[in-house]
Amino acid sequence: MTSNLTGRIAFLLTSGSALLQAQQAAAQAPQGTDAKIAALEAAVKSAQSAGDNAWMLVSAALVLMMTGPGLALFYGGLVRKKNILGTMMQSFVLMALVTVLWAICGYSLAFGEGSFFLGDLRYLFLQNVGAAPNADYAGTIPHQTFMVYQLMFAIITPALITGAYAERMRFSAMMLFTTLWMFLVYFPMAHMVWGKGGFLNAYLGGKIPCFDFAGGTVVHITSGVSALVCAIYMGKRAGYPSDQMKPHSLTLSFVGACLLWVGWFGFNAGSALGASALATSAFVATHFGAAAGALGWMLAERIQGHKMSALGGISGAVAGLVAITPASGFVKPFPALFIGLAAGLVCYTIVVKVKQKFGYDDSLDAFGVHGIGGTLGALLTGVFATSAVNDALKNAAGQPAALGLIDGNGMQVVNQLIGCAIAAGLAIVGSLIALKISDAVLGVRLDSKEEQTGLDVSMHGEEGYNFES
Amino acid sequence: MKKIEAIIQPFKLEEVKEALKAIGIDGMTITEVRGHGRQKGHKEVYRGQEYNVDLLPKVKVELVVPSARAEEVIKTLSGAARTGNIGDGKIFVYDVAEAIRIRNEDRGESAL
């Protein structure tokens, strides 16, 4: 007993930055070992909370950086120069619009404990979302930190779709479409996978446990499949594919893609919701996935007899990042390399071969990269997830549960497939409804003169480049 | 007076300017243009989408010189602009009816 207590005290005393505070707290406490230990434990908890909160605030900022400037630059460089401001504005305005929706009721609908499919209104207008942690989601950080971190995911998801209807969608209609889409697709899907009591939540009372660490289904499949629906509904850009529609600045796209890569550490490693060893593991898996994805795409180009291109390299890195997203907190480094490589090869095939065969104009390949990469990653998560990396899920005996196929749980692949199917189905139905309504109210497609003039002048009355001034 | 209009490779512009300066030709007008003759451009591939880029960036040099100096200028210009490869460009020569200096209405060769 005594040696056990001594051991606990020794552990507590070595717990880094809490030391001084802990000693002071202990000195003030009434005499008695139990009181001292209680004071020390409280001090350590506070130190852990400070560390976790610091990482989560940085992660939230990193994820916002993925949308602006990351995605704005990536997509902005890929369009023709008459459309650069309009394209960047589509990402930027979502940073504003989704934030307001989130504050009013979006967060509550996603993370309030409601039905299987949607949250309730307990956090309407962010009431009860304050400094006290929400133990269901993240017990060591302020609830408000969790809320704002999740907001950044809600922003980038519809921003990814903008790649599909690039260069031809009316700005006001795009805002209406996204507003509807958040309610019809994002809030329900986020609730199902991450919300307490959600249908697919593996941890908090779901029916079908679907592993999605950072948003393979919630972010990438929903946005990617919706992108395909938008591309088909909107129709091709005037002149596609015969006219010259080369990316006007791969330099901008390059900078944007590298910002995405860096921001993704906040996206995936931040999804550990603390500055833990699991965050490190997800960080490593994320980086490995991106690296292998870049090489995979360039390899595919080489095999096809093309040059290894800059656009190919950055596209492959993004594909690898997308695919590793659901897996990042569940897999070891080498499976992460495999997942990234597979994403580079498969997404290349979809973007270069399949898109041309079917002839849809997914202008910036939001479906090919995010829809396909997300699905691939979600399925491979079911294969490679292991309790050696993530032991949070316990079985009936209180031991770490077998997670994926390599842990001996082959059913998980089926569960992942169900998760993908629900995400895709919801995206198709929700997007169609949102498009129909937006089209009826405002008209989603620019008229041919506006499209020919370009988004910058016709939608915003500005030009991205005024070299003569 | 003759107007000499040369379409040259952009990277040859400095050499051409220096060579003309060396024989005492100071005035010229430069325009960035795109075009092709027998040179057929190149292929670019963006995510599998192939584009044939047949209009390549060129520089157009225009200058008006006294008829007596035209041959010398043409020789100098073509010598400086030549790489010996396809795509070096072309020179066109026109008769000029009149030249007027806007500042003082000098006319003819004295306006050049």
C-alpha cells in the first residue's frame, strides 16, 4: 500500500509543468496523504487540459487554413484566370456562412444527443457550450474548443464541392445550395458518425460501428459524391472538353496543395482531440499517406507514358491525404503508406480514364479525388484498423476490441461499406434536393454571357489580375 | 523608307537589340505576340487532359529605317536572332509612304 502510494506520488511529481503548481497546491492542502494526492491529481489534470487545449486550438486554426488559403489557392490556380476571384470567393464565403449556421443550430444538430440520424436543439445558439468539457466527446478540453474545432470541418466539406461546379455556378445560388446542403447532408452525417447516439457511431451508442477518425465518410464521401451530382446536374462548362481550359496558374495550386498537406495535420492528428500519443500516430500516418499518394500518382503517369507532372504530384498527395483521413487514428505507418499509394493509383485512374470515358465535367476533380479517395480510405480502414494503435474501443470483457480485418474482425469491412453507402446515398438525395430548390429560386447556372465573361466580373464586379493598373 | 517587321524568339530579343544598337539603330517598337509558322508547338497534359499548344510566345520587333540601310539592318537582325533551329521566326519588309515626328512635324527620313 505504502509503496503504491509512493509510486503514484513519484509519477505525479514527474508530470512536467504541473510540478510547481502541484507543490503549492499540496502545501496548502490539509495534512494527510489522501488530500495531497487529490491536490496533485487535480493539478496534473489541469496541466493535461492546458496541453490538450493548446494543441486543439492550433489544430482548429490549421484546419481553417486548409480552406483559406489552402483550398482557395489550390482550386483558384486550376481555373482560368477570369474565374480566379470567383473560385476563391466560393471557399472564402463558406468560412463566413457555415460559421453562422454552425452557431445558430448546426453544432447542435450535429453533436446534440438526439435521434440516430440528427441531433437535438440542446445547443441551440450555442447555449451550454462553454468552458466546461463535454466528457462524451473530449473530456480534457473546453466544450467550446471542441465546438470550434468541429466547425472547421463543417466549413471545408462544402468548400470541397466547389471544385465540381467551378467556373459556372451563380454565387448567390451557390450560397443557398450550401446552406440547404448543410442541413440535408452534413449535419445528419456528422451526427450519425460522430454525434452521441448517432447511427454509425462506434463509441457512443451507434447501431453499426463505423470507424471514421477524421472524416472519410462525413467529409470526403459526402462532398465527393455531392460533387458528382452537381457536375452532372449543372452540365458541362461551355466549350468543354474541346476548348483550352488549362489551369491558369499551377504555381498557386502548388502553394495551395502544400498548405493543405500541412493543414491536414490539424485535421487528422487533431482528431485525437488531445495532445496524445494517438495524435502522434495519426500525424505520422497522415504524412506517410500524403507522401505515398504523391508518388503513386506520378508512378501512374509514368506507366501511362506521360511525364511526371507537378499537378500529378500535388493531386496524388491530396488523394493520399483524403484516403488516410478515416484511417489515420487506427492504422500503423506501413498500412498508411499502402493506403496512400493505393489512393494515388486509383484516383489517377478515375480522374484521367473514367472521367474522360463518361464525359462528365467534374471540373477540378472533387469526385475523383475526394469521393473515390474517401471511399477507398474508409474501406481500407476496415482492413487495417488495429487496437495496437487505438485501444479506446473495449469489448464485453473490458479488453481492447478487435478493430479491423487484420485484428480478426472481418465484419468491420462490411460495417465500413454500410457507412460509405449511407454517406453516398444521403449525399445524392440531399444534393439533388438542394440543387432543385436553389435552381428554382435563383438559377444555379450562369447564363452563357456571364460564363463567357467569367465569374470575377459577372459575379463580383472585380478582376483577379489588373496588370495594367 | 522601309518598315522592317521581325517575329523572333523572345529569348533572342536582348541580342537583337544590342546588335541593332551597335550599328546605330536606336528606335524600335516591341510587342509580345503569339503565333506559329511551320513549327507546330508542343503537347501539354493536365490530369490526362491533353492540350496542343500550337501558338507559341514570340516577340514582334518593328522599326522603320532609311531605304539605303534596310539591307544592313536585315542582315544584322537575322544574324542576331538566328539559332539555326525551326521556330527562329521571320522578317517582313514594307515600303513606308511617310513618317512624321509628332513633336515638331519633321517629315521623311529626318523624322526617323
